Amino acid sequence: MTDIYRRPDEYDLEHVGDEEDVVFYVGLAKSLHPRSVLELACGTGRITVPLAEEGARSGFSVVGLDSEVNMLRQARDKARQMPEAARKRLKLVHGDMRKWHGREPFDLIVVPCASITHFLDLDEELEVWRRAFQNLAPGGRFVVETVMPNFSAYADSFSNPPRTLVEIDRDVTDEPRKIRLVRRKTVNYLPDEQRAQIRFLYEKYHRKSLVECYIDDFESHVYFPRELRLLFLHTGFEIENVFGDYNRRPLRASSQLMIMIGKKPTGKLFEENGRNSSN
């Protein structure tokens, strides 16, 4: 698990100004008219809270699931600031998305922010997809977001000897608190495992004075489009849509994101696929 998830304040600071994904997921829920939504790896509630606010207007409930207690604590603090109607629509739960099972099936399950890449082994990935299938009502959707493979970022890994490029990946400021966070990034790619070894180097400033430095090392799985399709198909889903950005444009070679939507079949086809996905 990456250490930034144990620093919820810094996590939120990293995402200052990030609104495109929030607009996408709220708009998606609004257009699908679900009765219930489950967000996996909900973190500090950056997307969960706006979903619940829309749920209060559109009539659906939201469950946010996360395995990191510090992130959930931050999400609960935000939830206490919500209007009562939205608070009643939201439930925040500590749990592992590979194992957690809801009491009632959901109509929409989402995994934003490329959180799916933290599962490094195929068995773990299949557990996530199968559990999502089990947690969905027939006709429900499972939405997975990840990044497209960035071969330009991996190029130095193939040099002989390998080189490590350091780039400024994020530079954001919380103006009211006068706090600035600069994030530098290195990437080493292991092609035999489809795994990126990532190092984030953080510098935190207050009124231009450096107050803290720290390093966060973690690994992430690198998904390819056909692999993502196969995970959906193998676990019983139909592929409903594939987007290359938050504006719902088709996936292209130049896309930086992959957002794939799988639909749980209904009727006889659902029964056959359900048996296959549990094998």
C-alpha cells in the first residue's frame, strides 16, 4: 500500500483542482438512474461525497468502501459537513474490495483514480472482478478506470544500463492555507511482469519555506486494453462502453486513460455467465 494513503491531507492536496473525474462519475450515475452505487477505494471521499449529494437529488444511495482507515476518517469528516439529505444517502465502510459483500446488490460499482492498479497479481484482479459481479444486480454496471501504458515514461527502463528520469509530476497550492506540494516522480518498468515501480518524492512548503520532505515507493500493474477486456469477459460481463477520457470520447492510441464499463447480463445469459464467473 502506498504511504500517501496514510496521509489523507496530502492526498487531498495532490488533487486540488481535479474536477473532471468528479463530474464524469456524478454525470454517469445521474444518466444511469441507479438505486444504489458502490465506490471501491473511495479514499477521502473526493468523489464519494459529490456522488451522495447527487444521490440526494436523484434518489440513489451510495456506499464508499476503503481498506485504509486514515482515508476513511477524512471521508467521514467531510460527510459530517454535508447537508442532512446527502448524509442519509451515504455509508462509509472499511473493507477489502476483493472480499467485501454487500447485503443488497448494487446497480453501479465504480473504481476511480486507477486504484485497480494496486493489485499486482492476476488472482487478485480476478477476485476483484468476480466480487464486483457478485455485488451487482442483473443489468448493473462495473466501471474500471486506469491509465493507458505510457511507453515514453518507460523508455529509460530499456536503456543499457537502465536510467532513471526524474520529473516534476505535480505542483499544487492550497491558497487559503498557503501550503504548496511539489511531487517529483521516477518510474522503472518491468516488462516481464507488466509492473511499474514508482517513486514519488514530496516537498511540502508553507509560505515558501520547506517544512517537510518524504518519499513514497510503490508498485502498480500496467493494464493493456485487451487485457482489461478479457478480465470483464472472463468474469461474465458484457462490454458496454470504453472511453479514452472523462469527456466520453472513444479510446484511441493517443488516449491517456481507459474507462471501461461492463454490464452484468440479465435473464438466461446472466445465469450461464454467473455460473462461469464463480468457477
